[in-house]
Amino acid sequence: EAGVVQSPRYKIIEKKQPVAFWCNPISGHNTLYWYRQNLGQGPELLIRYENEEAVDDSQLPKDRFSAERLKGVDSTLKIQPAELGDSAVYLCASSLGGQGAGETQYFGPGTRLLVL
Amino acid sequence: GENVEQHPSTLSVQEGDSAVIKCTYSDSASNYFPWYKQELGKRPQLIIDIRSNVGEKKDQRIAVTLNKTAKHFSLHITETQPEDSAVYFCAAKPGGWGKLQFGAGTQVVVTP
């Protein structure tokens, strides 16, 4: 079974430029998460989707960040315009959803973003 | 919301010794506690998890204990090997729609 897929793996941009990250979750996983991981810290949730609905986006900086999950499968996270402080690893994760074993989150390899 | 504190931030052990990482959480509604291992430049990988209806869980050389009353849980790695070197994250999640809150991580270095 394929794991969570993310692209690109690395991205270097200049500040004020836009950038987009893509995630394909594990097949059959209804819940998709986007996390940001700063150097030396644990992942912090940006947004969670249940199918195509964003159910928790309280930590998403909505002035510059946007996300979508059309058709409840793949998802895209966008930053426009990027700032120096956005440099981090952006992790996508997915889970079956619900309680019990459905809570287990599986992470993708992440996109390492560097804003110059 | 939930707050998870993790100690120590770095841990150096000799190969073959045991390693213990401790985490505390603040939300008494938390009932799911996973541990992730992250090697440099790689994805976090689940190594073990425990739910609040269980006090201890073991899987070969790793074990997790949970004390609901004191709101703390610990990861124990026995007979450490160089490939155990990585950053380990604890996390806690309240039931229902609660989000998974991660600790700051512990850098474990196993020296031969």
C-alpha cells in the first residue's frame, strides 16, 4: 500500500512569491491534515479536512495561506505571498477517520520550504 | 487547548542501555497518546501508541506507560541500538474532534 505522497520535496523561493504544495493521502483515508514543522520543534496543525470539508482551520494564517481538497482526495496548500518566517517543513498526514484505529495519522515525507 | 511538555530535549545513551522519555499533558479529556520517530530529513513514523483505557503497552524493545491521574506518559526503549538514534515526539489527542498536540521532541543519540 502506497503511503502519503507529497510534492515537491524541496522548494526555494524569494519572499513575496507564491508557492503551492500538493498531497495525495493514503487511499481510503477520509481525514487529511496539513502541519507545519519548524526546525527543532514538533509538527503544528494548520488545517484538517474530513472528506472535502475543512473542519479545523483555526491555526491557518488566512491572510496568506489557503487550502483546498477538491473531491475529498488530493489537497493543495498555498502561500501567497510567502514571507521569510514561512521557511519550514510542510507535512501532510492522513487517517481513516473516526475513533480507535481510525485516529492513527500517517505522515508524508514533507516539503522543505526555504524563503529567501 | 491541550499542552504537551516533553523531557529531556536531548538524550545520549550508550548502546545496550535503556532510554526513557517523559511527557505530560494538560487536557484530562485526552485519550490517545502516540509516539513518533523522525530520522533526519524523513517523515515522522508511528512507533507505538496507547489509549487511556490501557496503562502499559509493549512492542519488542519499546514500551509506553500511561498515568492518567498524573497526566503523564513515558516511552521506554531497552537494549538501545545505533539505529534508534532519531528525534522522538510524543503527542496527545482529546476524544472526538480534538486535534493531535505534539511535544517539542527529544533528540536521542545512541553511541556504540
